[in-house]
Amino acid sequence: MSGKLKAAIVGCGSVSTGGYFRYVSEIFDLVATADIIVDRAKEMARIWGAQRYYDSMEALLANEKLDAVFILTAMSSHNRLVLQAIDAGVNFLVQKPFTTDLQAGINAVKAARAKGVKGLVEPNSFQSPVMLKAKEILTEGHIGRPLYVRGYVERGFIPQWGGLNFYEAEGGGVLFDMGVYPISELLTLLGPASAVTAMSTVAAPERMRYSDDVFTNWLKGWDRTKGGSHNDAAVPGDIPTECEAYDNTMTIIQWPGDLLGCVIANAISFVAPPPSPRLVVCGEKGTILFGMPGSGAQLSVASLLEDSPYHVPAPPPAAWSNVGRTEAGWYHFPGNYFSQWHYYRASAQHLYDCIEQDKDPIPSIEWGLHVAEVMIASRTASETGQAQQLKTTF
């Protein structure tokens, strides 16, 4: 008996091999695995020392006494499995998105609160040292009132290793898979949004993927002591697959007042454009950039406020890129400023601590629902041509 809280992992695909199994097995007593492809559950139990494996969440919950379950399955299944965990009184971590159906998500939050079940929704941007510093800079007023923000995820592929998970309309596609990152970060920084509008298309409906056996067979030969990841299993896809989910999305988000933001998420940037900051926050008195190319910094700030510690004198006029625009130099946080942080590890440890200390996780499940609603509203706005007023908050 380890004395640790007992946990299980449901969903033994690429997300689980990329980090969760390592950290859950270190922090919790990992007692069981489950996957609808039972050979995957069997292999991951073998690799990480879990005692038992199952072919479904139902079988897992019927046979195990758990303190927590990690739900790392296909996007469209998250809400259903969260409700099963809540019904069983088991605390949970769920990978993004929390839900792809707003009313189902609302029902899950109500049920979790009524039952006293603790839930942590990924991605855990509230724990990121970079996000915490950026939020501090905003709160202290170093760039003034935020007016405009943008974020993007551009790539030229849909993952081939997730079966139909990334292709089916019910799962939400690239917006719910990758656009969730800039959306969750912007909501973390700026608070709840008020409205969403969007345009989305399926620009490349014919895709190729490989069979589930490729990843499953790779797992059978995987030795975790030698490293490696699911990318090692990659082969050219040979299964023609119709992409039903949007692969090209542009979402406009409004916050209370006059703050607007744009989030681009696509899987049709087949020739990658030049690098640019992944996240931008422009205010009346300055700008924050995340990942400014060529700077080596995770976070950069330009402030017009001379008493700000982030104020750098403007370059001489000859160097100005746009005469007539107010300029300021950039303060780049050194590459070693932020402590090493891995959100899989941070989330597993945070959930453990919250269960042990009887505290609510940060971010809250209401935050996770609001992030999901922004994406659901984007999909609805794309289909109806009408802006969507948001119902949830956090």
C-alpha cells in the first residue's frame, strides 16, 4: 500500500503517452487503465505498472475504488465520461475540450457542484508562470486598457493517429483541438467574454490517415526507459478520410466594453507562413507579445509609461517602421526568467493537492465550460451567420 490517492487513466492514445502516464504514475497510485481499444489499455498498464485494465469507463468505475480519473479520450466523448465520473463520485481531470455541447456541459457543472466532485479542465493556463506574469502586467496597468488581442494556431495537417477523433463534426475539429489554447489563454488573461462571431469552412475535405493498428502495435514494442513518443509510429496515411469538422476557422471574440479579439485556427497552412508571436495583447499604453520571433523570450512587453519597469526608450526616428505611430522599445524577459513548467505535471499535482486538501481546482470547471462555450458559439455563428451572446461565466 503506497498511501497515495488512487487514480486511473481512461484513454491510452497519444495524449496519454505524451506525459500524463509518467506524471500520474509518479504522483498518484496508478491502479488501472481503460480504452475502447483494449490492447492499448493492456499495454499502458504493462508499461506503467497499473494493476488492471478495462475496455470501458463503465467497467472501470464498476470495479475500482478511485480518488480520481484522468479522461484523455476522443473530444466528443469527454462530457459523457465526465458525467459518469461525477455520478460515481470520482474526482476528474478532463483533457480539452470540456464539452462540445453547451447544455450537456452546463448539466455536468451543475452535477459536479451538487455532488461535491472536483474537476480540473485542461489546458491549465491558470498555472502557467508566463500567463501569471502577463496577467500581473495587465493588472498593474503597464500597457493600459486592453483594446485588441489576437492568437493563432496554423498548421498544414490533421493528426493521423487519432482515428476519426479529429475529423468528425461532433468532435469540433482543429478549433476544439488546437484553437482552444489561444482561447483559453486569452480568457485567463482578460476574463469572461460576452459575444462571439465567426466564419469557418472545410477547405480540404479529403484527408489521409493511418489505421488504429499502427499506434497500437507501436505501443506493444514501446520501452518507456528508452524514450520516444507516438510520432515514432508515424507512417504515410493510406486510409482516405472525409473531414467533416471545420479545418479553417476565424473566431471574433468580444469582451464587455470595446475589447475585441481574433483567434485563427486552421489545418490548411500547408506551407507555413513566417513565424509571428502566437499571442498579442494591445493596450492604450503598450503591447504584450508571447513568443516574439528572434527574441528568445517567452514574454515581451513594450510600455509607453516611463515609470514602468518594462519601459524601454523608443528607437531613433530613422528606425521607426511606421512614421506617425507611437513607438516604444521592447523589454524581453530573459530565457531563464521563467521556471520550467509542464502543464501535464502541474495539472496532475494540482488535482492531487486539491483532493487531499479539499480545495477547488484552479482553473474552475466553470472556466472550462466558458472556454468550451466560446468554441461552440464560434461553430454556431459560422453555421447561422449570426453573432452569439454567451451565457456562461466564471
